[in-house]
Amino acid sequence: MREVRVAVIASLTPLEELDSDPFLVDTRGQHTMCARWAEDKGYLVTRQLLLYGLRPDHCGLWADVEAGLVDLFVAANERVLERAFSSASVFAEECVRRGVPLETVGLDEPLYDAAMKADVHRRLSMPTAGYDGC
């Protein structure tokens, strides 16, 4: 049996929104939640997508599907999808039309304390300095 290949969708949200909506800013947290979900199901994450307001019909989004590298899309929750696409509902319709399942993990978002927010801020504000979040 062939492994199910998953593209994880995370939303790009400006760092300025860290205090008001830390989970949407924390792309690593979104990816981690989805990767655990995929692993629990025995799926393989083959792509990590960072999107903000993307058109659901954007050719780059579907290239991996057409190439046979992605069988399923997953996002942490509906809020992530709403931020990632210009229309989450149109993206869902496009998935149905193309026969590609779309899942949401549906777990509770973590509660971010000051230290967690500081870690996200440090990681996102220093990528060119070689900081990798460790």
C-alpha cells in the first residue's frame, strides 16, 4: 500500500499580530501540529506550504498534486485556512473538484505565555542571522 503524502498548510501572518493572535503567527507551531497529526495517521509530510491570501486556483498550489507528490492537504484549523487563502470555501470546493482531500487537525490551539511569544518573535525576527529556533 502506498503512503499518503501530505501538504501542510500554514498561514503567513505578520509578526505585528503576535500579541493578538500568536498561533496564526507561529508557522512552526502550525506545521508541528499538522505533522504530528499526519504521523499519528501513518501519513508522510512531503510539503510545507506558507500561504497568505493565495488564490485557490494558483498553479503553484496544484503543481505538486499534478506531479503526484501530494495526496492530501491539511491545516491546523479553519482559521489557518481563512488566512492562507483568499477564499477558504473556494479552496475546499477546488479540492473536491480535483479529488484531493482537505483535512483540519481540529485540536485546541496552544495557549501562548510570554516566553512562548518571545521564542516565536526571536525565531521570526532573526532568520538571516542563522537562528534556527533551538
